[in-house]
Amino acid sequence: MRALASVRRYTIGSFLTLFACGCVPTLDLSDFESVPLQEPLHRYAIAHRGSLHEGLPENSLPALQQAISKGVRFLEVDVRQGADGELFLFHDGSLQESNYSSPKELLGKRVQELSTDDRGKVRLDPAGLIGIPTLKEALATLDTSETATLQIDMKGESDQLLDAVVKVIKAENKVTRAVIPVSYTH
């Protein structure tokens, strides 16, 4: 309980600092009082890159499933669009030997340039068992939870990517289970 109160103070303090700099809109601080103190802190955690960082590859289906099974409600994932239009989860802009198991001829290539077949050859774990998931597959993992939500970080942000992401979310009937943060610059 003390930890959540500390998180609340830190969050309010962070927003006040940002507000003072003119970086965020006005907030009603009473909104923070609605956070129930009896809830476990993990209920407010965000699985960064869909992972709890407990040995499973980031942006992978096993990582998402693990976070959901532990009650994490918010799963941040990185979404890219391949040249073939398919949407998939992947953080980095290119394949690097230090990060992934993939054929040598694919190393150094930009992930957006890889075909669906090429992406199918890439493995996210040293054992070579975990592949790159599609956005549709990631959305399907939400079916195992009543509360989990995907926070979609679009890599290579563009109107075309946004349109494609929204189309998939609608087609998979997950409009209430996905969040797309919008950046605003002025």
C-alpha cells in the first residue's frame, strides 16, 4: 500500500513538473485519488515491449502470454509494417547478429524490407523456437484476459501505418483492447 502511494506521489510530481514546463495539458489531480490502494502494484505496470524481462524475448507471444498470466494489464508492443503490408512486432530497425538468430544473408537488413518468408526465418531466441509475431497474433493473446490491453508503439510512424494498424484492430474486433499513443508537437 505504501508503494502505491509512493507511485501516486511520483506520478503526480512528474505531471506537475511537466505541466510547469508547459508540456502537458491541465490535469484534475482528483483523478489520481481514484486509484484503489488495495490493488496490487503489478495491476498498473506496463510490460515494456510486451515483456517482464524475465528471459523471454521482447515483442514475442510467449512474453505477452507471461505478462498476461501474471496479471499485467498494459502490454506495450512495437509494430512495424513490412513491404508486403503485413504488420508485425519488432523493435529494432534492422536485424543484428547480437539480437536475433537469423540467416547470415539477412543480417543488417532493414526489417521493413524483409518479406513474410524472410521474417519467418528470423528467431528471437537462441534456441530458435520463437519467431516474429504478427499484430493479429498479438491481439489474439488478449483473448486469455478480460483486462489486458495492447499499447501500440508504431515504428516508422506514418499515416499509412496508422491506417493499417486501425484496420487490423477493427477487423480483429479489439477496438476496446488497444491503445495507440498519439504524439503532438507544436
